Amino acid sequence: MRFMLDQAQTDFGRTVDRMLGGADTPHAIRAWGRGEHAPGRAVWGRLADAGVTGLAVPEAYEGVGPLPVELGVAYVAAGRHAVPGPLAETAAAAVLLGALAEGGTARSGQVAKDWLPRIADGRALVTLAAADGGPYALDADAADAVFAVAGEELWLAPGHGPVQPSLDPARRLARPLPGGELLARGPAVAAAATRAADWAAFATAALSLGTGLALVERTAAYVGQRTQFGRPIGSFQAVKHRLADALIGLEFARPLLYGAAVALASGPAGGALASGPAGGTLASGPAGGTLASGPAGDALASGSTGDARAEVAAAKVATGEAAYTAARTALQLHGALGYTDEYDLSLWIRKARALRSAWGSPSVCRARVLAP
């Protein structure tokens, strides 16, 4: 099966990438790790200006989505620049609130009206704690709202506990405090939380892919400059092979990521096949010339929730393992320099390791792929 972005989607990704390239994200990451959120919120504002924060929000609530293909494109760019903040969690919370509002209850509809427009335009940075993501809420200390799913209940937490240390200093973890405001209760909450968790895993996979690509690019540039025995070490066959293996892993993971986007777009989380701001031919099927036809393509486009969950899990494990391999390669080829706090590369290395287990460890994702 072959997946390709259309020109509008490619241009959108390049625009986000260029915008983030001028945002000095290493400074924002280090400040975020110290609990200073202003530089990171400024980067968040750039994403909002580009329309990224509205990609998971339904049009009925002033968003442009849900558009998983475009969200994947934007989050790959965000991963390239290691943008701090609860990116995956904010998107998942938007999907959760939108799904509950579909039920038509006055309460869930009001909650969606209160929060989704603010998420869409970047005014609200929110986070989500749910069973699939573990007991912690990412960056609860920076969030304007902490949503917590407990069984069949959705709560707006009254605050959070102490911030726990993390492998990635820019991923600040805290448990939501119990109690708060009960927003919804019933089986619909559990179903919406499952849908939101799939989006969180998908968004994390996109971030992983971008992180891995940045690691390979930075390492390739480094080995072209560092010399040994009078030659750049990048000319050594063993170094070339390590970098090639890392890049191949990432490129093999890329179609799985966009296959998962198509599955999400064609399932209940996305409604109809995603069209995107300017056509979105990745999800348009054979008529757009970008989604390969045949039995595999037909099965993927069928859009059942179970199929989408398996597709997302496959993308999550592939991108996470590929980014982790890229991180190990970068560390080996940079030597001890790569893991020092003062060297920017360490920010990407640590993020790759943390994203690998966020919203579904490799073993959990493999089990979902192989489940009958």
C-alpha cells in the first residue's frame, strides 16, 4: 500500500517546520523543564496561529477537524523541533469532548462549547489523564484544565499533586487531584476515552517520527564535520550503515503513521474521510491517486473502531522503536557529548525514549496489533 501527501499537506508541513525553526525551541524546552512556561506558551501560540490547535476540534466548535492526516503532518514537524507541552493530550481531550458532545446531552454539549473553541484557537492548553496513558497527567502544572477519566466518569480535576521527575525534563508528570467537577458519567465516557486514547497514541507516534528524523539529520551533519585519522567519520562504512539503518526504520514507519491517520479519518472519530484544508488527498482514496487500491486498502478504509485501534498501535510501536534506534545511534556516534545537558541533542535523545512508552508501550501496542 502506498501513502502520499498531496501538495497542500506537504506545504502545510513545511510551513509549520519553518515556523518552528525560528522559535528557539531548545530554550523553550529548558525553561519548561524548570517550570517556566512563558517561552513554551509562545511556541504554542505559533502553532495556534498556523491552525494546528484546531485540527482535532470539530468545525461545530470553531475548529477545522477532526483531521488526523493534517494533525500527523503538523505533529511530525513539532517532533522535529521537540516542542514542549501536552500536544498529544490536548488533541486527545478535544476528541474526547467532541465525542461526548455527539451524544446530545445538554451537559456534555455545554462542556464542549466552554472548552473546544478555546482549544481550537490556542487560548486553552489542556491535558488528559486516562487509563491508557497511565495515572499521570502530562504538564498539569502548565495546563489551563486537567481532565481525568475514571472508569465511566469524566472529571475536571481541581488541581494536581507534586510534579514527578521524568526521563525527559520537558515532560512534567503529576497526578490529578481527586474530586473536582463531574462533567459526564456513563458508558459513553468510556467509549469516548478509548477513542481519545487512540488519537493520543497516534499523535505521540507522529511526534516520535519527527523526533527520530531530527536525530538522524543532526547526527548526519555531525559525522560530516568530526574528523578521525584525517577523515570525516561519516565517510567510514560502519557509520554510514548505522545511520542508514536508523533512517530506513523511520521511513518504514512513516506509511504506518499515515495508514493509521486514514483509519482514524474513516472511522467514527473522524466521520467521513478527511478532506483537509485544501483537498487532503491522502485520505481521499484511489480517486485522489494517493491511496493504493486493493484488498488491503479496502480493509483499511472500512473504518471500524477495532481496525483503527490496531492501525494506530502498529504506527505507535513502529515509530517509537525507530525513534529509539535513532536516539541510540545518535548517542553512539556523538559519544558522551550526546548525553550532556548542555548539548541540544540530549533534548531529542531523551524525548525519543520517553515517547516510546507514552500512550502505549511497545508490548501493549504489539498485543493490540496481534489481537484476534
